[in-house]
Amino acid sequence: MTELFVIAMWVVHLSRMSAHIAFRGQSGKLRVMSKLRKGLAPIAFLALGLAPLTQAHGMPGTFIAGADADEPVVAGALRDGISLDEAVRMAEAQYHARVVRTDVQDEDGRKVYVLKLLSEDGRVINVRIDAATGRMR
């Protein structure tokens, strides 16, 4: 909020200085002031409107457990697909087996979770889950 106040004061100061320069030696010419006002008002409003964006750019995002510490994840960004934990839970429920190995692969630009499950009777099951849709293959 203080940045917004500083920017507003800066704009007021600049407009006063430019008005002073424009009127120096030109008493009585109001056309200059109206032209100046018409030109500076949109610039002032633009500067005031963009000030919050400079603040928001420097703010950190929400960190989600399991995410890389260097990559802030915006809340809701994971809703574009499913996480690896969700994929493991889905596969274990579907096949009644335990996941013993996971891998994340890129297939044609799509993230795919590759899971290896071991059933109670010793069978090994390989499952591929599309991270964007949650569809098992």
C-alpha cells in the first residue's frame, strides 16, 4: 500500500512540475494546461492501476507437499490433473495390490505415471496412468 501512495505522490509531483514548466512565461494560455491535463491523467491512472501488479509479482506462491522447493505451485494448479499420490491410491484400490515402484515419464508431451504393483498372490502388474486425465492403461 505504501508503494501505491509513493507512486501517487510522484505522479502529482511530476504533473505540478510539468505544469510549472508549461506556464513559465505563458500567463493566460489555458489551452496548454487542458492539453497537459488530458495527457497526464491517463498516464497517472495507468501508473496507479499497474502498481499492485508490481507487488503481486514478488509474492511467493503456495507450496504444496511433495513439490520441488524451488518451484512455487499456485493453489489450484494441480487441479489440472492428478498427483502421483492420487495415482498410487487409485491403482492400489483398482488392483488390490501394493505399489512397489513408481516412475514419471513424458510420452508425446504428456506426463504419465508408470506404476509397478505386487499383488498378494505374487503377480506383478504394470499400470500407466495419464497425469492430466487420471485414465489408467
